[in-house]
Amino acid sequence: MSADLRRRILAAAERLGYAPNLAARVLAGRGSGLVGVLVKTLEDPLLAAAIMGLEHRLAHAGYGVLIAASGASPGQSLLALRALLGRGAEALVLAEPAHAEELAAAIHTRGVPYAGIGERASGGERGIDLGQRRGAALASRYLLDLGHRRIAVIAPASSGMAGAVAETLAGTGAARFPDGMRPAQDPAEAQHAMRVLLDGQTVPTAVICGSDLLAMAALRECLRRGIAVPREVSIIGFGDAEFARRAVPALTTLRVLPAELGARVAASLLLSLQHGDLPPAIEAPVKLVVRESTGPAPR
């Protein structure tokens, strides 16, 4: 049809509030127009913003989003995956779910394009690498310049942040801080991890966290004990959520643009749906944003 006729039809559809019937679309053999998102949690603002960016970009292309929780066991995760596929999901996004490797294997057998958000979800093969390893290395070099040598990490074990810190320290000749990696998935675990670090024989002078939420939990434990941040301990988050700049002290963090990254994953999935190719890996740019929660190492 002509461009003018198309414009008039779309204007009429907008005026009448027309919405396509997805069930009829499936029966007509045109596909469901749905992308499934398998997520462990939406509590992390970074992940939630990435999914919002993904949904916004897909909506512009006429696709809707179905979200399902991955569950605590492989069986639950596979049930959630099958539910998404059973509802006609044409493509899938693994948003930091549990048991991502098992899920990827199950998806591969169905031949459905998929992408991941986060290191654990993507496996470095497709989707977004949120840059936690690169961010940890960047934060480590910054802390070393401030004189810190006892640098701990509170982050999911799968993030690779502890390994990045160890490699950075090794490259400068500084000794690795013993027992400096404390795994944590949520704020409660992060506060407990900070408690363990502060109760140790040797206390870290700086802590790098896997998210701003984890960093806020670590900060809370310091404030609860009357430990001054950053005079006694420096704390760095990841993500640059809105609350990070409004915290007291304002949180030094590693900035990524999750909504933009989610949109880029959506665009790569749309290309995969059109051409049948696998979506390429996307590497997130990471920038250190220095605020009040970091300072020189205590003497």
C-alpha cells in the first residue's frame, strides 16, 4: 500500500483504540507476537530497568512480553520455561535466572532464539554482559590509587567480580586480601557478609559490591556499628540506581545504562526472529562515578 494509505489506516486505528487479537494471530499462523522473560527476581533496580527497556523496544515492534519467575530448583525453572513456550513465546530472555545453563540447553532443543541479561544468564555467548568483571577491575584500580590494599567483594559468586579484583591486585604486586570474597544474592545476605568481614581478624578498608542494593546493605551494617564511611571503610556499588546518589553518604558506584541495554537486546532478538540468526553478545559500557562513600585508605 502507499505511504499515505498506511498513515491513514494507522491514524484510524489509533483513534479507535484498535489492538490486534493475539489469539487470532496465532490461529492465522502468524506467530504469537510474544517474547518470554524468565527472571529470578525483579527486586534489583538494574535488572528491572533493563527489562523495562526491553519491553518498550519490543512494544514498538508489535511484540508483547510474558514474565515468569524461574524458581529455586531446576525443576521449577524448567516448568516456568515450558509455560512460556506453551503460551507461544517466539523468543526468550533469561534475566539472571537460576540454573541458566540447564535452561539454555532446554531452549536449544526447541530452536527458539534467546538472549541473556547478566553474566550468569548469557554465558558470554549472547545477550548483555553487564560488565561486572570489568567494573570490578576499574573499581580496584581506583581504590589502589587511593592507597587501599585490603579490598573485599560482596557479590554473587557467578558475577566474576572477585576474580577480577584478584587479577588486578596481582598485576600491581599487591597481596590478595584473604577471605575477601563474600557471596551474596540479596540485601540480607550482603549485610550478613559485611558483618562477617567486620568481625574478621583483619578488616577490609574497601568493599566492592555486585549491585547498589548490596552496597546499601553493607553501608547499613557499617552505620549500625558506628563505622565511618568512607573514613574507615570505602564502599562501591554497581548500577547507579536513583537511590545511590541520594544515600547518605552518596554512593560511589559503577554506572551502566540498563534501559538502553535492554532495548539493544530487544533489537537483536527482533533481528533473530526475522533472519533466524542467533543474537550477538552485547558488552555494556561501564563508568566509575565517584561520590562520598569512597576516600583514601585509613592509616
